[in-house]
Amino acid sequence: MIRRALVTGGAGFVGSHLVDLLVDRRWEVLVVDDLSSGVLENLAGARHRGKVTVHVTSIRTPELAEVAERYRPEVVFHLAAQVKVPVSVADPVRDAEINVLGTLNVLESARRSGARKVVFASSGGAVYGPRTPLPAKERASRVPPTPYGISKKIVEDYFRWYADNHNMEYLLLAPGNIYGPRQDAGAEGGVVAVFIEQMLAGNRPTIYGDGSQTRDFVYVADVVDAFVRGADAGNGVFLNVASGVETSVVQLYEQIAAAVGYPVPPDFAAPRAGDVPRSVLDPGRARTVLGWEPWTPLAEGLGLTVEWFRSRP
């Protein structure tokens, strides 16, 4: 039986890796992306190996429902979003237009197309508040400190409403700090890409603060594995998708420097306002519900990422 998926944001960093995996699992894929941050080059391999169609449009347009109705996907993977925290702070209305109204439009389009399930990319780094006990568990109260985090949390009730009123399955996945090939150094949370690009260029990277702040880094291939598993497992639940390992920015710098062969220590600058001092997620529930593991150790994932950046023109 042919399985069909619609992937919003499918030309982006994470979305294109998801399309790769779906194609390798013999899915047909429709990518919906406005190319505001995604690039068609990311899909070249998948389009060569399998059946991938690209429709360039925004998730906010009425056209999306018509596209979905024609394609009739079994599962919708919703990854398109405004993902930059500073942008959400500077313009919370635009952030909500994309992340709240856009998500509602995706849900309505999924309903009209007869999709069985929607798998949604939330954010493990943004939806938990600064007072959440660590490692953060899904049952902890979520008090997002930024409009971006609020937009990711507020749509959860829309998913529940569509499940209750239209019998639509859904799964909410909350990744940690995703890194890997194709990551944009200008994107939110792109510290791995920033460090690698600067080291390869012979420039000295800057750490803001003393470098003791921690994050939960998870490799992109592991993250999209959780999304594909979510097509057939887990319904109506919120799951962390993370390594469960707390890594400081200084430790990250040292591991990247070792992988690159960069001998120079970092520069240090004043901490940035609003920078969370610690962040780490408990992925145990995803292990139970999806049979998922964070398979790739940080050193291995960083090595693969450095190799990809070296291969670029």
C-alpha cells in the first residue's frame, strides 16, 4: 500500500531530513514550504530517490486546504514555523500569525483532506519555564517565557479539539536543541553550526557568558526517526525528543574544536538577555511510547556535522 505524507516546512533543516527518511521508507511525500528559510537544494537527494512533490506556499493561505484535499495524505507532519525567539519578542503578532493561525490552518486542511493523523513539531527548549525541575518531564507545568514558546504551547488545545470533534489522531513532539548537516548558522539554536563555520573559516568563535549554560543537543537523524515512528505510534500525547544529557557551551566548544582540529580558545562576551542557564529534557516517555532512543552520541554527531560542513563549496 502506498503511504502518503504531507510535510510542512519540508525544505528546511529538519524537514528535509524527515523527507529523506520518509522516502527511504517508501512513502510518497508532498512538501509545502514558502522557502522563506528552506531551500530546494535540501530536497535534491530525496527527489532523486523517490516521489517527492513540492508546492511553494505559506501555511497561512486558504490554498493549503485545496492542495491537501487534492493530495489526500495519510499523515501530515507539521514542521513549518517562525522559530526565532528574538523575532517573536520583537513582533509577537507575526509570530502568532504563523505559529498559531498557521497551525490552525494546517489542522483544518488536514481535516478537509481526510488525513488520519497530524504529527507536530513543538519545542522542548521553549515550552518549559525557567523554574521547571530538570531534567524536564512532560508532566511538568509549562510556562513558556517567550512568545515563541507560548505559540507552541497554545496550539495544543486546538489539536485536542480536532481529536475530540473530528476523530483526528495527533502527536506533539518536543525536541531539544537539534543539530546536524544542513543546519543554518543564522537559525535559532544554531550554535553548533555557528561554531563549526567560524572555526573552519579560521575565525575565533564567541561564547556569550561564561559558557556554563547548558543545553540538550540531539542529532537531527534521531529526531526525524521519532517523527516517522510517530506516524504509527502515540496518540494525543506530548513527548520530549532529546538526548537527556546536559552539555555546557564550553564542553560543546571543546568537542567541536577537537573534531575540526581548531586549537584556539573562544572569545567570551557579556551574556545575552533572556539566555536560559540550564536546559535538559527527560526522553523516557518517548522510549516507552515510540520505542525511540537518542541513538547518536554527541561526539559522533558532531563529527558527521563537521564532515558535512567541510564538504560544502
